[in-house]
Amino acid sequence: MDAAIAPEFPPNLEWINLLAPLRMAQLRGKVCALAFVNAGSAWSQQRLNDLAHLRARHGDRLHVVAVHVPRFEHERDARRVGRRLGRQKYEFPIAHDPDWTLWQHYGIEAWPTVVLLDGEGRIRERIVGDGPIRELDARVSKLGEELVPRSLNPDPIEMRRGGEPHLPLRFPTGIATLGNYLYVVDSGHHRVLECDQGGRVLRQFGSGGPGFIDGPMELSAFNRPQGICVQRDMLYVADAGNHAVRRIVLRSGDVETVCGAGRAGTPIKGAVGDPRLVALDQPRAVALVGGKMFIATAGDNRLWSFDLGKPEIKLVAGSGAMGVTDGSGPAAAFAEPTSLAAVQQVIYVCDAAGSAIRSVNARSGQVQTLVGQDAWNFGNADGARTEARLQQPQAIALAPDAPVLWIADSGNDALRSLRLGGGELTTFELPQRLHAPGGLAVADGVVWIADTDAHAVLRLDTKSGAVRHVPIGE
């Protein structure tokens, strides 16, 4: 048993949500799950959710402390990290380790890694990856049985309250248009809004609180919905927090579950008896092509197809490993696909962790990288595809009247465009800075932008370059 005493927190850690720096002595007397995570990682987000559940389950027997370690350059900024992690309300201390100091002290090699400390502050176990919560629960329970009662800590951990202001939108992500209607995913409020193009809210789908409930629009519930896709009178929603794809019947406003069991997992390929038993792993985007729905799952780095007529689910591409690897079907690899755009039999994929744009043949599953190199190669450069660089892009959208793919380059707070058919990547110069944009829609010479960290929706006229704020619900 590795019973070394856990290293003290170094002074260069930035505590995002504490009034004073945390010390190891304040954690004694309870089991502590020290989680090394990355704010943008789907696996880390799932592990943080698991730990939040375990903290509630074990109560006074478990401390949880998260340490964010940056992957991208923009993640070295503690304010940006705080906003990203603020998309969910975590009631435990979170530190920012911009120089990887504590990461090195503990010899961590991958996100997420949970180091378990016993009540005496000794390192007992480490769990790498986002494995089943029951395994982590069992290990916490075992260490909890060893705890020795002790007097209350006279130096309690004091959380900093506050956070994001109360605004009509909270971290908007997906966005879509249909005629004169604008649909906006208000992810932080767990709902989807139907608006006119002036920003007036016409209908709200979802009660506004997290849940997994089908039914009438005012009674239904979503959990951190992300991407959307509209076709005829149906609006499809990638309900990431519920590991499901939902459908809004626009005529009635009713919400239905297309597929998804409410828990993370890998689908069993083939015919589907009960769509509510299909396990998905953090679906972030959906697209429809020829009666089939394509689903990008960031939790397992794959692209799936779901035949709405049969129903049947198939793997289109992705091995499950994180990477930027071309090939056919399972020979290819994605790195956290977060957005899709489709035209005819070609599906374009935004690979966030890979800082890449990919194309997939819907029939053959052949994957080709258009922009990007590998999961550790990113930057901010225009030009030829071999030289161009992105940084953790979050969304893409196809222009309906030109062979142009628009890209929300979230890590660079920029709007980029890629001319298809061999063209170059360029930056569209905007009169104002974006704030981690996470959603795009294009129609009639207008690019609609979900400016996620600014809690806003913007309207860009591509001819004049004018940008205006759309007062959603104001």
C-alpha cells in the first residue's frame, strides 16, 4: 500500500471558489478525493459529476477537491476556467494549477485522475479515467470504514459565493433558424427557447430546472442541452447531461426522447427495441441526413447513426480513443466531437480537443481531416490547411448559399471560415471580441452566434460586417 503523506498545496495555486487558500490539514478526518481535471474535457466533466454525487451520498465522510490543469493556452487564464466550470454548480473547492505544479508533485499523467487520501492525509489509491462510478464509490466506502472519530476542524473551508450574474440567458450553446424563428439552447437554464429574430421569446421548452422529463413544453425537463438541429416541424436536441437525444414537436410543443437511457454508456449496435434503453455518452450534436440522425458523442469520441424509421443504431466512425486519425469506421479517431454540419452525404465534424475540422462520408464512414494535426497541436493561424491552426473550436455551421464552413474558434475567441473544396482558413474580422462562442447558425447572409461566456446571442451581417446584440428575453 502506498501510504506516503500527500504533498501540501503549493502557494501558486489559484483557488477559484474559496475565500482563502486550502491547506491539507483542513482535509484531515475525512476521506478526500483529489481530482485532477481539465475544464474542457468531457471525461473530466463526467468525473466531476460523479464526485458531486458521491459527496452528497457520503456526506460528512468525504471531501472533494478538484484541481484544474490546463491543456490549451487559453485555459491558463483562471477567469476563463472559472466561467467554464461555472456552467455547473460545484459545491467543493476548485483550484487552478496553471503551471502544472501540483500535477507534477503527484506524478499525474492523464485527465481525469482521482487520488484518494485517507483520514490521516495519506495517499492510498489513484483512479485514472472516467470509469464506472460504482468502482469509485466502493473505494471511497472502503476508506470511509477506516475513519477514526476526531474533533471538529477549527479551521473550516469557506466557499466564495456569487458567480455569474442573473441574466435572461446563461451559457447559450446551440442555435438554429427556421424561417423567421430563432431557436436558442439556454444551456445553463436547461431549456430551449423559440424566439423571433428580434429576440422576443415566443415559447420555452423545458421547465428551466435540470431533469429528464418528456411531455408538454412547460412540464418537460432537459439537463445541460447542447447542440440542436431543426428539420420541418421537429427540433432535435443533444441533451448532454441526460446522455440522450430529445425531440421537440414544434406544432404542439411536446418533448419526446428519441434515444437515451439517462446514463453514460456505449450503445449496443443493431436494432433498437426500446430507445429509452440506448446508452449514449455525452451527446453534443445532432444532424439529419436522408432519414437518419447522426449523433456526435464527446464522451466516447464517436459518431453514431440512428435510423428513425426502423429504429436502428450503427457506428459510423471512431475507435473510442481520443485522437485525430483518419481512416474508415472504427479505424478513425476523433477528439471530443462537439458540433456537426451536414450536406448531402457529407458530415462535417468539429473536434474540440483535437482543434480540428473533419469530414465523414455518411455511407462509407471514411474520415478525412480538413484542418488540424493532432490532439496536442493547436494555435491561431490562417492560411492553407496544412499550416492553419485552431484552438479548441466548439461549433460549425454551413453556409446554405456558398461552399463555406463557419467555425466558432472558442479558444481564440474568434470567428473563422473555411472554404470547402481545398480553400484556406481565414479569420472574419469582427468589431468586437467574442467570449468562448459555442454555437453557430447561418441563413440569408447572417451568422447567428451564441457568445457563450458573454451569455449573449449576436447577429452578424456578413456583407457589411456589422454585429448587433440580439436581446433574447430582455
